[in-house]
Amino acid sequence: MAALPSRVVVATDDERIRCALPPETEVVMTRADHPSGSDRIAEVAAGLDCGIIVNVQGDLPLLDPTLVDELIEMLRRDPALGLATVAVPIETDEEFANPSVVKVVCDAKGRALYFSRSPIPHDRANPASPSGAMRHVGIYAYRRETLLRFAAMPPTPLERTECLEQLRALENGIVIGVVRRAHGVPIEVDTPEDLAAVRKTLAAAVQASTAQAATAQASATRPQTARAASAAEEVPTS
């Protein structure tokens, strides 16, 4: 679990999602006409009393929760940032060429310069090389006032061209910090194949956890059995 958040709220416009959640979950039903996840979160944020809001998309069920803490800490350290997000290295040529994989390039301070579905940065000597390229992971932390200001802005030309909401922020001068992870792209559930991969990963984790619990229980009972056997040996026969 992430250590820094003080409250978790699920924002959705789908009654099926609300019904699938445990009854103790805090759920806010939003409008259905939001153009992006950030706009949906902004509707909820307008009624919250907080300084920082982290938007964890529902298509990232295997997200490392420590990332949430890292994003919050980045905003706390640098007051110039309006929001923060995450990137990991691109490891294959296929990833680099895939328009579904969003790339990000940063300045020397780790602030985003641009996001694109195209292969960036372009290596003139070796155009297909992913060396140094970073893959954007779609999780954001916002200052509340930045989020509300962002949601009030109309979609921008680059946002519409690339279909990337974070470009609306950059086009309006909002500074985006980027947490860089050395590895570990969380599975984003965008296709039936992604869903199957997540289910397989979760099933393996449950199986491993069950096996560890069984081993721990066996370890806890064996010494008692051994002591009982020793005691039985010491009981004199009549």
C-alpha cells in the first residue's frame, strides 16, 4: 500500500463499476461526458479539501503503489511543478515504433519537454534505435489548483493531434515533473490479451502466497509435533 495518501476515492460514471466494488469503498459517480480521466478527476477534486491528488487509472491494476508516494514526494520537493508523472526505459525496437506506446523526452531537470506517439528522440545516425528513449506510464499527481485550472482549459491543438491529454498542460505552460524508474512497465489493460496477462499474473501471485502460507504453517507445527513425540518417549510404561 502507498503510505502517503490519506484518502482513496473511486470516480466513475459506470454503475457496474460501483456495484463491483466492496461496499466500504468511497465512490463518486461523475458525469459521463468527460473527454479524459483528468477531467473526470477534476469534477471530484472540486469537492475535496486537499493539496495533491493522484490519478490512478483503472487500467493499471498491477501498479506498484510506491510510485504513488514517489509522485507525491516529487510535488512536495519542487513547488514549480504543477503535476508529475512516470516514465521507464523503452527496451525494444517494437515498443519504440508502436504508436500505442507513448514516449516522453525530458530536460536536464527531469521535466517533460514533449510526449508523443511517434518514436522520440530521433537518433539521426540510427533512427530505429530506442537507446535513451523513455516510455510514459499513465499515472499523474496534480496540485489541486492545477488540476482544476487544467480541466477548465479547452483541448489544445497538439492534444487533439496526438490524443494525449498531458499535452494540454504543456501547451499552457504547466510544468510536468517525471519520475524515472529503471525498469518495470506495469501492464495496462487495453485489450483482451492484456486482461488475460493480468489474470495470469494475479493467479500466480495468489498461488505463491498460498504456498508460502502453507509452508509457514507447517514450520510452526513441526516443532510442536517433535516436542510431543519427545514427551511421549519420556512417559514411563507401567
